[in-house]
Amino acid sequence: MKMPPHVLSYVRRLGRLPAYVYDLPGLRAHAEAIRNALRAPSAAGGPELYYAAKANADAPILRVLDPFVDGIEISSGGELVHVRRTLPHARLAFGGPGKTDQELRLALDLNIDRIHVESPHELHRIAALERPAGILLRANLPFATSGAALSMSGPFGMDEDALETCAKLVSERPWLRLHGIHAHLASGLHAPAMLDLASRILDWALPWLRDRCGITEPEVNVGGGMAVDYTAPDTLFDWRSYAEGLASLTPPGVRLRIEPGRAVTAYHGWYVTDVLDVKNTRGDTYVVLRGGTHHLRTPVTKGH
Ligand SMILES: *Cc1c(COP(=O)(O)O)cnc(C)c1O
């Protein structure tokens, strides 16, 4: 998105660079537009909105988003403590592989709403705490997604065998409350591909939750990954058609949830720095900035 004039004039007055600059009124309007799309009458029965804090967990950003989201997804003990302190009443979901026992205990102490379980071993460790815990099982489903910028297979979530193991374990541990399935399978998809993915997740998850786990009012979290096109920043994800499509896929009694990160915040933040030099070396042009690649690690690594 082009930098709005009020941000540009602010940046011109900045004494020290580099800086990350956020347009909070712009972010508020964008979050409200997403919320309105999800709550439109034509999308009745559509999804709840969680914000994936890893996209940007700065406290002022969380406070701007708070009125427009149903909860926050966090994926480390540090994020958990920070988000709980910033938004004491927000519903929180704890995702991501590599949770320590200490972090799991902390999550229950801090009244986390859902834990997204990544493996049978993790579920055993949660069960061993012998405390009430609301969980979703994170599924790693073999759905090819062409056009995805990033596919979340590999170590993320569980295959069908591991999910079976978890279903059995849950049934023997009454203090564990299984609510449904979580599946964040790809990122960088536009609305039609995201809807196709969501429909395949639901086609698998709903019968499994009903027949295997006896859950009559299941929750399904279909993840984030809504496209942010870095080469065409004025082309926004089509939240309205996505919300309407999801609503039409969701049978009564099913609670659907999404957890986008970047598509919520990316358009209202900028990395601002000075160009110190532009040089040509052996036919290639290099722009030398004040700053280092650790300031823009993801775009550098992913070649955005
Ligand atoms: C990264 C991540 C998200 C958010 O992804 P975006 O591409 O920023 O929307 C949501 N859920 C999980 C589990 C993630 O790892």
C-alpha cells in the first residue's frame, strides 16, 4: 500500500533512521473492514477471527485490533506472557510445535482458551498436568496446494495415525476437553484457493470428529495464510467472498475459526531507512541501506 500523506510527513520529520512506522488509524479501519466482511448478513454463521500474533505483537497494535477480533493466537511462552499482559481479557489459543512443560503449565495458569496440540507426546505432557484443558488437535493433512507461498507440512501437526492415538488418549483422560481440529496448511493463497482448502479440511474433520470422537458441536480452525501480494500491495485479500464462502461451507452447530496474521497488519506498517549509496558492480545494481538484513529478515530470506 502506498504510504499515506500523513505517514509520509511523519517519516520526513523522523530524526533517527531506520525505524518501523505504523499507521494505527489505518490499521483500525482495515481491521474493522475485515470484521464487517466476516459479520455481514450474507456471511451469517461464518468464522470467528483470531489474530496470529507472530505477524506483529507490538502492544499498540494488539490494542488497536482487540475490539475487532475474537481472540489471539500465540506460539511461545514469551508471546503468551506479553499478550496476556497487554490484553488481560482476550481469548488466547496456544499453537506451534516445541511447547515446553513450563510453557504448558503457564498457559493453564493464565487461563488460555485452547491449546493446539502438535503431537501425541505433547498431549501426554498436557495430560500429565492433570488440569482441565481445552484442546484442538492440529492436523497435517495431505492436501496439495498449488500456488501456496509456503506449505506447512513437515513437522507441523499430526497425520491420521497420530490423530487416532490422540483421540484414544483424550477419551481416557476426562480432564482433557477435545473441541475439534486445527489445520493451518498453507500460506499465500487468495480467497478461491483458501475456500477450496477449507472445504477439504471440513470434509475430513467433521465426520472424523463426529464418528471417532463423538463431538456434536465441533470447532474447526482453518488457520491463516491469506495472501499478501508483496509485488501488488494494493491488491487486498477478498475477505467478503471468503467469509460468504466459508459461511456456505459451515453446517449448523459447527464453529469455524480463522487465524490470519500478515493479511491483517502488513498493509499499515513500513520499514523506513536511508539509502546511503547506489552502486553498479559487474552489471548488477546494489542499493546500500542504513540498517542490516536482521531488520527485514523474512523478506530477505524468502526473496519477497
Ligand atoms: C503463521 C501462522 C499463522 C498466520 O499466518 P499468516 O500467513 O501471517 O496469515 C496462523 N496460524 C499458524 C499456526 C501459523 O503458524
